[in-house]
Amino acid sequence: MGIILGYWDIRGLGHAIRLLLEYTETPYEDKQYSVERKGRKSGTRPDVIQTRFGPLTIDPEFDLSQWTSVKEKLGLDFPNIPYLIDGERKITQSNAIMRYLARKHKMCGETEEEIIRIDILENHIMDFRVSFAELCYSPDFEKLKPEYLEELPGKLKLFSQFLGDRKWFAGNKITYVDFLAYDVLDQQRMFDPKCFNQYKNLQDFFDRFEALEKISTYMKSSRFMKSPILLKNAKWGNEKE
């Protein structure tokens, strides 16, 4: 039985995992769950699902049953998505999935310095991802957006300084954290296309990553999903380009 990756039919937390699976030429089934639009019934209450971004309210007009009807039947210790099933191994939490795949392919760093850099950046990326998702799901999105854009250059400067003149974020060899970094930074590039103009090393990082043979092939394939980034109730990134 091959690997199964289960996630919403969006980019979200699944994008870096899909990129890593493709890069490592790991056969997998991309099991995608849709949030379907349905007719609104008067008096119905919103559904609330737990995500890495906290409780997420879904308007009653959206149907989550593709996922909720099976979530307790998969044998997951903590039923959630994304999940990865590899034979008897069943894993939830996106970064746990990333580390599991990376260990198989020796992409977790080799020296103590590299491992420390990976640990630091992995957690910083999640904080950064959560803050961006909170903005995009906020009902006050338009009000909060200018402040976010004002602060974004300073946040990207820290990524630029951390990368420095290295080829990859941990050192000279690509590791799983580069896939996470590419994903979250690419979202910023989509949100504000000019935000990397003053950070040449990050632009070079994008070019280097996208030029990887397996990544380039995947991005040109019908399997590749650049968007939607977030679920339908987000204020930005909720539509397919």
C-alpha cells in the first residue's frame, strides 16, 4: 500500500508536503477533501473546526462532511488534516509529516549547527504562517492589511539575514525546512509581488528552488496546485487562479 496524503483541496499546510513528496519521487495518493457550498438554512449555526490557526468558523452554507464523515474512521491518534498514512504508520501535524519524510531521505541536517538552524526556522515559519492566516481569515482583513504590509519588509529582512550567503537555509544541502520556507515566502510574494525586490538572496532562493528538476517538472504538471491557498471563508487566497 502506497503513501496517502489527506488534506483539503487547497494549498494550505499541504503544499510543502506535496513538494517534498514530489522532490523525493515518493509515490503517493493525494486524497483531497472539499468544502462544498450548500444552501443556507435559517437558524443554522456555523460549524467550528480546529486548525493550526485556532478555531475556524465555517458558515452554515459550507459543508465539511467529506472530511468529518471519515475523520474518526482512519485510526488517527489525533484526527486532523493533513494526515499521512504509510502502511501501519499514521501521522498527523504537518511538521511531523515533513520530518518523517525528511528522515527517510536524510534531509534533516547533518551537523549540530544545521539541525539547530532547521529547528529554529521550522518554528519561526509556523509562527509567520499563523500570523498571515489570522490576517486572511479575519473579518477585519481590509482594516488590518495596511499594517501587515507595513511590517512585512522587516519580517522578510530577518529571513534574508538568516539565509545570508548560504545556498539553502541550513547550509549547502537542501533540507525539509527549505520546502517550508519556499511555501510561506511564496505566499507573501503572491500577496505582495514587490515585497522581495530588495532581498536578492531570497529571490535567488526562489529561482534555485524552482529550478530543481523534480520541482520544475511538478510545477508544470496537472498535479500542481498553486491556489487556492486557504479555505473558502478566507478574505484572501480562497480562489483558484
